[in-house]
Amino acid sequence: MRCFVIGNGITLRTEDLDQIAGQMSIACNRINLVYPNTKWRPTIYVHPESLAPDMPFIQENVEMGIDCYLGEHFQILGLPDAQNIHWIKDCHHHLYNFDNPETLDEWHLPGLCSFGGSVNMAMQIAALNNVDEIILLGCDLLYRDRKPSHMHPDYEHGGEQPAFYAARNAFFGHVHALNWIRRRKKNITVLNATRGGLLELWPRVELSDVIYA
């Protein structure tokens, strides 16, 4: 079974999402901003980050019946429980940067690790769902300070990490994934179908080749 993991990078295109409609996919955070322009919806929605302004994005996905993995702090902020919500316990590793000596070098499943951002957590959820192929889209690492770095002009909220750390933390999240897969000899292939960008850890593929293979 394969799963598409959707990042919110500036390279993400709605026409690519249209091509994977109906297939298993995991998306995160403010992905709702593209919903008006695509028939695609994710199978699973992830939002571990403690951003109170994102509550409307979270509620929309919950109300659509999408399987939602949400940081438990959103309960404290007033989000009611629902049958399609899986509450994520905070491991506090999101407080570390890649150059912190306390940072781990691999996932600690079955507990979800918050280091490296939401895409890293989405990949962990895919692994827990026993997929054997993860295909990345919109995972470009093209972070920029005080400039648009995501797929929609309204995405930035003003509380972003400095680009230096955002890009490197996200990259090392992928390193954690690679270490976990190899050390445990997991039969999981990760492919990168992102349009361009800086993530070269995983083999590159064209989306059309994956879909029509």
C-alpha cells in the first residue's frame, strides 16, 4: 500500500493534487487553503503544532469527517473531541533544533515524534498505517525569511521559525525517517515527487510516472 505525504511548500500545485484524488494521502496544517481549487481531499489530516489561529482549519477537516491527528493542546484551546480525532501526546522534541545535542537521530515510534515539523509526523503516521511506499509532494525545503515560502499567499502567519532552522530541522526530520527505516530493516520505500526544491535525500520521481506506472 502506498501513501502520498503532502507538504505545503511553494512548489505544491493543485493539478498534482487532482491527480492523486481518491488515493491515500496525508496532509497538514493550512492545507485547507487549496481546497477551493481542487477536488482532492486528504485521507488523513495532521496538525501537531500549537497555533491557536489555525483552529478554523482544524475544525473544517474534523467537520468533513477526515481522520485527524491533532496535538492534545487543542483540547485545552477548546476543540471538542470527535470520533475522527486522534490526540497526539506532546513529546516536546519540537522544542529542539537540529544542532541541539539533545535531539534524537531517529523516530521513537509507536509514540509520534514532533521534531522536524508536520511532514515528518505525517510520514510516521504513514509508517504506523503499514504502508510500503511513501511518495512526497510539496516537500521542497524552500523556506525564506519574511517572504512567501508556501503554496498560498495567505499561508504565513508571522510566527514562523527562521528559515535557517526551518529548512534544516525539516531536512533532519527526513534523516530521522531514513535512520528508522534502515536500522529496523523496514520494507518502506520513500520517493520524492516534489517539483524541484532542495530535498535530495530520497530518490526523485515524476508524479506521472508513479501514477501511471
